[in-house]
Amino acid sequence: MNHPRAPDSQPQAGIMDRLRQATRGAHVSLESLPFSKTLRAGGVTPLSYCEFLRAMAFLHEALEGTLAGCRDPVVEQVWGRDLARLPALRKDLGRLDPAGYAPVGRGELMAILAGEEARIRARGDPLTLLGWLYVLQGAAMGGLTLRKPVGEALGLGEGGGLAFLSGGGEKPARDRWKRFARRMETGVAGEEAEESVLEGAREAFRAIMEIFQALEPEFPPGSGLLTPVLNREAGTHRIPQDPREIQAALRAGAASWARFPYYERRYGSRGRRFTRSDSAWIVTLAGESGAVAEHQLRWLGRFLATRGMPRWLLELHLEELHRELVAVRPERAEGYGVLLGVARVFREERLRILDRESIHLLTRRFEAEVPPEELAGLPLAPHILVAAVADEMAGISGSIRSVELWMRDRARFSEAWAGGVRDLLDRARERARPLRKPSAADRPPSKKAEDRAPA
């Protein structure tokens, strides 16, 4: 609730002052990190400086692309191409790293992940983007103090390799900061809006600190296992080394979660982390034969089906992942086709058990019978239930139970919804044509495998 200000009270601080005060401690912490000190002391190597530039390029690419596509009126008022830093980063990398796309380092992977997190966050709260922009524009001012030590250490002049740190020169950089500050003060109004911006700035500082920690000297480019960066609980399986493929895997995972609110409601942030690491691992199967890829994905499909995620969800994810991969690396379309081939195998098996007409009739009846407000909160729920029946009839024991227990939980859903779930499952069982008898390969995963599943 807004209250009038008493005549003798102090004027309320503007958004730029509030941002400065709220992030002062984080700024000090960032400056105290070893990599920050290395930059100031001119101790960077050509290799570490290139990884720093690549990490910043991935971060700016994600943020500036999201800002440019955002249709929130406040964001549109503040953001402009005159604030973009990505062109300077690309200029530097074109000079220092012309080959591009070296095996991804820890710092770069942290930047890719941070950019994806910011995109996802902005879907629900676009003003957080302005907090990120505050931190990145402030970093541009800080870069002015780094151009001399870095340039001397690496033998770089204004003509190549220092465009990002130079910001076009001191006067253009300061003019850009002033324009940004004016837009922020006139555009961001109200406590709720300011809190969103402040939270975005805090997230940005946390992310950049993690990136800088990954860039520290004890973690040279290409060192260490990268899977834990995506998900600390995922073990040590492979992920791609090409950053474009990692970005594609993360985008495909985000698209799957956006399409199915079921994921967020049931599995939360832990499930999102497993989606990232699993999606990245799946990309590596594109380098295998069709038989090997199908074997591995059948195992994953069985595992997920007994944890409440029918193979239909994996089928759709494979299709989305294939689209994302071909978009960023069209020259590898043939290899990525392996993933699409497995998705087709899954679809053909599913439709032999329950054909399209049966699925349509079953899902439409469920939608007509359950409370519409509950269906609106869990769209495509009947399709998930029908897919679980298909998996059970394909020999994956426990598929129905793993979905039914959650979908009929009276602490989450009404009696009418729970009854609709029961009736749909009964009708789907009646219509289904079992594919084959269960085999040893279809038994639920062991307790050891269970430890990696989302709760």
C-alpha cells in the first residue's frame, strides 16, 4: 500500500541509488575474487582472456537478445541498441579468437547457464532484465580501468582486442551510462517494479561471481568435468564440448518445461537441473550409431517412465532438441537425425498401443469431465496419463502407478479431478493393445539408478 510522504521525511531514493546501495556488498565481493585481481594486475594470459571474452559474449548474447525481444513497456523504454556491448565483444573475439567455438570452458558454461536462467526468469518477471542491465552497464564503466593493464600484458592496442573494455572511449562510455541512468529513473516506478529490478541485479552479481570463480587460475580453460556445472547430482556422464550444442540443449529443455507445467509443479528446481544435464548428454548420442543411441534412450525412457515422466515426454523432447541442434549446426543435420529416428520409433510403438483416434476420444472426455480451473493449471494432463498407459502396455512396469499416485493426490487435487484420472486410466486400459510381455530389460531401475532421479 502506498502512503503519502510526511513533509519532514527524507526524499525517497531513486532506482539507481537503490541499486547502488543494494549491490554494494556484492560489488566488493566480486572485486576481491582472484580473477578480478588478475585482470587489474595485468596477469591474464591470452588463453584466459579469450575465455573471459567468450563467457561475456555468451552472457551478453542471451541478455541482449532477450531484452530486444521483450515487449514489456518499461523494458522497451530503457533498452536500446545504443546500450549493446555484444558488437564490441564480437570484434575482440574476431581479432583474438578467429577460429571460434573452442571446447567450452567452465567459465563459458557458467555464462551460458546464467543467460538461460535469466531468460527463463524474465518470462515471469521481465523487469529483472533491467537489474541485469544495470550490472552489465556498470561493468562497462569498470572496464575502463582494466584496458591499460590488460592491454600492456597482452600487447593489445585500441585497434584490436580491447573494444569491450574500452567501451568506445571514456567519454562515449560515460555518456552511455548517463543515458541509461536517465531512462531507468523515468521508466522504473513503484515499489513492486523496483523490487523486481533489484532482484535481477542481485541475480546478475551472483551469476557473474560464479563465472569469475570458474575463470580463476586453478581452472584453466578445458580443465575438469563440466557436467556438475549443469547439475551437481548428475554424476560424470558426457556433455558436448561445442557451446552451440550446449545452448541448444538448454533451450530445448526450457521449451519442454514451458510446454508442460507438470514438470515444474511436480519436480521443481531439482527436476530442471536434471533436464539440463540429461538434455546435454543426449546431444552426445548424435555421434553414435542408431542402434547405440536407441539402446541408451530406451534405458533413459524406461527410467523416466517409472518416475512419472512417460516416454511421450522424451519423444517430444527429442524432436525439440533436434530442431534446436539443426538450427545452430546445420552441417551436422545427418548426425542429429539419429535423435529424430529414436523419437519416431517411440511414437510408432505408442500409437500401435493406442491409436490417434483413441487418444483423442480419451483426452477430450477427460477435459469435459474435470474442473476446468484444475485443467488450466495442468494442461495436457490427460495426454500424460494416456502415455503412461501406453508405456505400461509396452512392458514398462510401474509407469501408470508413478503418474497416478501424484495425479490422484487429494492434497493437490479435488475429488472430481481424482475421479476423472481414475476413469481415464480405466478407459485407456480397456482400449490399449499390449505390445509385448514385459522383459528383464523393462524392470524398474535399481536403487543405485534411483538416486539420480528428481524427487
